Amino acid sequence: MALLPALLRRTAAALATTLFLAVAAQTLVVVSLAVLSVVAGGARPAAAQQPPLQEQGPANRLFVQAMQMIRQADNTFDIAEEGRLLKEADKLLNEIVVKYPDSALAVQLVTNQFVGDFDFYEFRGRIRALVCNEPMTSLCFLHRVGEMLPPVETPISAARWDWLSLAVAYNTIGDTARAREIIAPFVSAVRRGAASDGNGQDLFVARALALMGQTQLALDITRQIPECSTRIYNLADIAKAAAWRGDVNLTVQLADEAKAYATARGCSWELGLVAQALLRAGKEAAARTLFLNTVETQFSKFRETKGDCCPPELAVAAAELGDTNLALGLLRTVQDENPWTIPAVLGRLARRTDASVALAYAEQVQDVDIRGESFAELVEAAVKRGDLTSANELMKRLNKLVDDAAGKRPGLFAQKAKAEKVLYPDDRWRKSFQAAINASERASNFVRRDIGAPLLAALVRIETGLPMLD
């Protein structure tokens, strides 16, 4: 069964070659008849000519020129010359599609068919890989991470956060065309109701759109969702993106909207998110009141039902408000099921209160990757406090974790790169991030499947200074 796609593509290639030869032969016959008619003094009227056949000759000529450039690129040792020739060949192939859309070649190229033994799909991948002619650039990093992501299954039935993160990363780093190409099918799936779990959840699409500056589209999708969790998560994340852009009015508006919706629908589990949104909107008193009432209610329910104690976002909200004891108490309750809360809470505490308490907690974390991420957050907190002595000491601890892992934990390399970016004024972080990708490519399929989103989150954090994809 694994050979079936290859056989189908080869069959398509054979059929395409046959079609190409048939069209070429037909073109030759038409040209021959035209020559004979001119010799006989009876040229055919223009209305009798066949426009599609007239486009074959110029299209074929451009295709031959492109193939010659690709062969030249294959035979050069100059990497810059190779890139130039491949880009020129790509322009010629695109010209066939734009100028001669009725030609058989244009149809084959648009549908990614073989033309003889030329695989246009593979060639497009080669063009994208040209960014790695400069291997230490962020665009090369993105290309390599994208190559590791498991392919998207079509038709799309789930909006994959790793691919959506890739779209956000491309948009952030400057390739907006590639970003749109990646996210567009997911947006279309949400509009059809395909990328959903049946409860109207959009599964991250609106949040990705907000991070790409498509606020109104993100809100249009979000306001059609009746389910508490996704509706409020989306509103909180869109408000966060607005705050990062400096749009104070929209931040306040969406925080109020999230609170009003939670109150109207009785969305109690999401109130930690609402408290964070209010705090971000500058409404600290309202945020603190809502937070304290929610904590009391949640603990009361926990004592009665012995069920889930608290939403993890409540621990993050406690850290945002600077309540160290309550934040750590909530963290101990939720961290087993939600390990991402550990670095999130400790980093916030280190920025607002006594950093020594956060460090003591981080040192006891058993999961090495989570401990490394916590150290990276504490490094950034120390730098923001102006405590470079503590930042350098924390960096030593993070470096030791990386060294002890002996290259087998790519996530630690990424956290090292993140910490280096905030601590040092140079680009040494690029070497660490490249090491993270190298380690990922050498790792098992299981590691490569799961490492894409964390790498993208770290890279976007490095490039923007904001936890956009955490």
C-alpha cells in the first residue's frame, strides 16, 4: 500500500508524457498545414485557428528554458548561482501558468503533475528550501521545523495547532504569503463546520488569526461559538493580542465582553481567564474581586464533590495578581494535569514578588524539560528586574541541564536559546536554536511529532519578546 501513491504519480507522469507528445505532434501538424497553405497562396483565416494550440509553442519554449536553468543549477558549485538559477526557472514556470493558462503544461503545473520526469511539487519544495542557503536565519529555522511537522490530513477535520503556529510564525517573521497559504484551508474548514469537535469549537483558528492581525475575522468566528470554554478562551486571547498591539480600547471591550458572557451563561470554570483579561485591561480591582470570589467558590465545590479542584488558569491569575502563597497552593493542585502552568506561574511570580521562592519551587520540578523552561522564565524575570547576577547564575543552571541531556532533549536547547536572547546582546541564541532543530531531526518519530509546536513557540518568543504561542 505504501507504493500506491508513488505508482499513481508515476502513472500520471506516463499519461502526462503521452499527452505532451500528442499535443506536440498535433501542434507540428497544424504548423505544417499552415506552411503548406501559405505556399499555396491560401492562408487560413484567423477565426479558423485553435487558440489552445497556439499557446503550446510559447509555453513549451518557456518550459525548456526553465529545464535548462535547473540543469545548470544542478551542475554548479556556487550556492548563490544555484539559488539565482532556480528562482529564474521558477519565474518561467509561473509565467507559463499566468500567460498560457489554456496550455496543457499550465494544467500539469497547477495540478502538480509530472511533466516527463519533472516533479513540479518537489521543485516547489526545493525553492522554499533556498532560505537555508543562509542556515542561521529564522526563515531557515521555520522551514526546517515545518519539514518535521506531521502532514495535514485532508479533508481537514481538526485545526492543528502545530500548523497554525507555523502560520503565525511565518506571519511574524515576515513571509505573510506563506502564512496565508498555511492558514487558509483551516479557516475554510471552520466556516464549513469541519474543524470542530461537534460543539462549535473552532480549535485555535480564531486565536491564530488574532495573532496574525486578523482581529475582525477572529471575532466573527468566536461570536458564533456558544460553548463557554472556547468562546472565553478566544475572547481572552484576542484581547491579549490587542494589548500587545497597544489597542487599549479593544482590550477593555473584549475583557468586558468575556466577563458579561461568563456571567450570562454561568461559565464558572473559565473565570480565571476572565480575571486575567480584566487585569490586562487595567481593571485590577474588578479582576481581584472576581478572582477571590472564584477561588472561594471553586474550593467550596472541591470540598463537597471531591472532583476537579480548580482550573489551571486560576493559578496563573493568582501569580498575575502577586498572591504568592495562593498561586503556589493552586499550582500544586493543578500542575500534574497541566504541567505548562509551572513555568507560567513561576515566571510571573519572579517578576512580581520574591524570586527566591519561585527558584526553590523550580529546583524541585522532576520533569527536566519543564524545569529547563522554568529556569528560562526565571532568567527573563531576573533581567527585567535588572538583577543580572541572578540571571547569570540561572543561566549556568540551565546550561548544566542542557549539558547533562547530551543532545537528547531538543526542547532544552530551545529554552537555552530563549534565555540567551534576553540575557546577551548578540546572536549566540541562533547557534543554540540550530542545535535544537538538529537534535529534533535526529530524534525518534515520537519526539519529532511533538516538538514542532514548542520550537515554534520558543522562536516566536525570541523574535517578538512575547509569549504568543506558549
